[in-house]
Amino acid sequence: MGNTNWRLISKLSKLQLVRGLPDIDYHSDALCGACQKGKIVKSSFKSKEIVSTSRPLELLHIDLFGPVSTASIYGSKYGLIIVDDYSKWTWVKFLRIKDDSYDVFSNFCTQIQSEKEMNILKVRSDHGGEFENEPFKMFCEKYGIVHEFLSPRTPQQNGVVERKNRSLKEMARTMIHENNLPKHFWAEAVNTSCYVQNRIYIRPILDITTYEIFKGRRSNISYFHQFGCTCYILNNKVYLNKFDAKAQRGIFLGYSKRSNAYIMYNSETQCVEESMHVKFDDKEPGSKILELVECFVDLQVSEDNSEPDQTPESD
């Protein structure tokens, strides 16, 4: 009968829907080797209905994505995502090469444990070479951190960080294409996505924002602005003459983690800078500024390459 499943055979026999089927006692728990070779599928992973941790930093989920085909402004091609299991607070660290994972993660652990005055108990990752190595092992043993690994080729066991990885990249991709910005702004887009999600994400089961769990207070998002919009930055770095422009146009790229400031791409100096003295035009996309800059650069190049006019000599 083509190795038909036991439930169908049992039903056919019980209801006598066919003729010629022997009256045999069928057992649904019997295991057929041929069926396993031809029909076996992956085990299912059900969502948890309880919070399995009791405090922040009790369990950290870590994962690495990349390499990204286009390097960021600072030359990064990888992103290290760290998610706290209890609060779902997320950190993103950008790397030039995969070998920087250990240095970045060890520095992060030292900093966050000092900031929260709590110890990290467990870390969960896949079997990637950036996590399963001797320095990483010695670091965990030194600070009493239990390093848990997933089953090989089973990313579903670390679904928390895998889902966060996807949501960050989807939000960043959406923000980049909304304003037609260059792809080398991907790191700033991912960083802003992480910043926003930490303040608006609702922790399942607890029905409270990630920010309130991790920081102990409700988040304030009144200062949010549209990623990639045109902004005007106060020029207080150089001496200005009486009628020089006081502001320079730029593109809004996110929020600073080190200070109470915004991050912008200054189209006139062509560099990324931080400032609090900014005015935003949320209705105008920053891609228009880049088009003007490219046109100006093309014009300068064409003028430099052009030959000087040959004027006739006077008699």
C-alpha cells in the first residue's frame, strides 16, 4: 500500500471502506524504517508561554550576520547582535572582520556587567567559529559564564536572536529604500532600527515595553525624527563672516549612544558628525541632497577636464 500511514490504514479497516484488506491489529506507535528514510521532517519548536528567565543578563542570545556586500561608512561588513532573554533589550556591534567578535563581545560583557551591577550567567550561540574557539571558552570559564550551543544546523533553537536579526534588517532595508539612500548607510540604518525597537517593542507575556523592563521607566519618543530626512546643522566649528550661512545641510542617520545628540551626514563636509543643534525637515528626503552633491562633483570634474578657451592674440 505504498507505506501509507497507520492512521489511514486503521480507518480503512475500521469502517470497512475497501475490500480485500486483512483484519490485522494495527499499532500507530510502530516505527517503519523505510517511512523514516522517505518522510522524516524536522521537529517542531513551539513558542514559550512563560518567561524562562527572572532578571536581565541571566541569558544572552548572540548571533553574527554578514558579510554585507557593501561596506559601511566606517568599513564594517559584519554585525554582532546580542539580545537579553528577559527584557529582549538588543545591542548591535559592527565588525570589519569575523575575528573581531571575541574582542568586541568580551569588552561588551565587562561594560554591561559594570553598568547593571549584575553578572551574566549564560550565553547561547551557534557553533560558528567566531564563538566556538579557545579564547571564547577561556573567557567564559574565567567569569563563570555558561556557554550553551545550539544543535548543529538548528537555528530554531535560538529563535529569539534569529527573529531579532530578521526584524532589524527588514526595518533597516525599509528605511534605506524609503528615501533612496545609498547602501553604505546600512550600519546606521540597523543601528537606528535597534535604537527604535528597544523603545517601542512590547515584551510578549509581560505586556510591557523592553525599555521599561531594562531601564525601569517608560520611554520617551517625542524627539524621534524620520530616518534619512533633510536636516540643517548649526555651523559652530569654523569662523563665520558676517553673511556666511550659519547652517549646513545634511541627512539624519540616527541617535548617538554616547551622548544626548543626533547623528547626521554633513553633505558639505561629506563626513558623519554628532550635534544637538539641528533642525529637521521630515517631509524632504535626504536623497535630494546627495543628488545635488553628485551633480556638483560631476560639474567640478567636467570643468577641471575641460581645456581653457583659446582667445586670439591682438595684432
